[in-house]
Amino acid sequence: MKVVILAGGLGSRLAEETSVRPKPLVEIGEKPILWHIMNIYAHHGLNDFIICAGYKGYMLKEYFVNLFLHHSDITVDLATNAIEYHKGSKPSWKVTIVDTGMNSMTGGRIRRIREHLNPDEPFCMTYGDGVANIDITSEIAFHRSHGLKATMCAVTPPGRFGATNIENDVVTAFIEKPKGDGQRINGGFFVLHPSVIDLIEGDDTIWEAGPMQWLTSNKQLAAFRHDGFWQPMDTLRERHQLEELWSSGKAPWKIWA
């Protein structure tokens, strides 16, 4: 099963980082968040990736071409131009990087990689800026069991600020970062049948608008409930949160060895 990762947007809400590189290459613990996402899937045996590139897509190509170099110690013999690698490891990944357009919307990017998919085989799809300890294996099994066109990981958004109850100007209760009102949101991590691409009209189509609305109206979108850790990286503050978790050695999304 192939894994499609949307990695072509401008990442304007994280402009402090994305002015010089694509958002999926912003690092958590000296590794791009894209590397973390791919390791989540690889832990579940999914190693065939399609990266939907756009903004500064050449940097994504350069990263994967030099992946072993980035993650290894090396000795360079300048006299012979020979390079010796030490303490390196190569992930057993196949990575296809496709230029899906500078200004394409999320749906348009998915449409542009259609030729790389098996028309009879579901594929996974997610965004290049969020991590979770989701059980991908169980989600795929869930998708195959219900027979619908699409499965979406449904999560409860993390609370951003502490909440208070106030009576007569006195705080009577304080809850540190409550988890919203119980409503679930799109957490990414989809499993999709390739026929959903028929719902995408062109580059300007936003996947979360028309196509998902059609799937919902026609009862073709199933919700895979995930109650574990889930965190997007939309802001510098959220990047710092993820960095702190990784540095602590207790990153919940690190499910691989």
C-alpha cells in the first residue's frame, strides 16, 4: 500500500521557518517532521511513499537523494574524492517525489499523483506537518471492513490554553488545557480508494471542501477514532512543544525502535 504525503504548501503560519525551506523539512530533534511521519508509517510496514511537492520542492529532492549522507558520519578523502560512511543506516523506503504545482490546493495535489497509484488498491494519505501515535494497521483494517470509499482519522483537538470558571470576579476552577467540547476534527491520516480522485476537478480543488463534502453527503466517509496523541505543527509555538517532547525522550509519536 502506498502512502501519499502532502508536502507542497507554503506553510505561511510558520513563516519564521518556512521562508527558507518547505514546512515538512522543519526539524524536530534535528530530523525533518517529514522523517518522523514516514517512520510512523514504516513502523506499520508501509515503506512506499509518494511526496506531493510544490513550494521549494527541489529541497525535498535534495534531502532524499542525500538522506544517507545527512544521517551518517563520514570520512572524505579529498585527494581521491572518495567518501566513507560510518554509523549510518538506510531506511528501506521507496520515495517518489512529484512536482504537484506551486499553487495547487490539497485536492489538486492528490489528483496529480494519480498515475502513481494502483487503481484497485487503497492508499494512505496524510499531511506533511502533523504527528500522532495512531495505529495505522488498525485503521487500514477498519477501512477494509466497512467497504466505503474513504476513512478519516477523527481526533479530539488538544486544548491550547487553560480554561477557568469565574464567579463574581473570583476564579472558582481552573483546567489546564482542556480538550475542547468533545467534538472531533479531521486529524489527517486517511485511507482512500483511488476512485475518490474522480471527485477532484482540478488544481484549485480543496480536498477538505468539495470532495470530503460529497463523501459525507453520500455516507462514504468513515471515522476512525483516535484518542491517543495527535499534534499538528501549524505555529512556532507548536514546533517548540514537539521539540520539547522529543528532547525529553518521551515523544508519544515515536512508536518505532
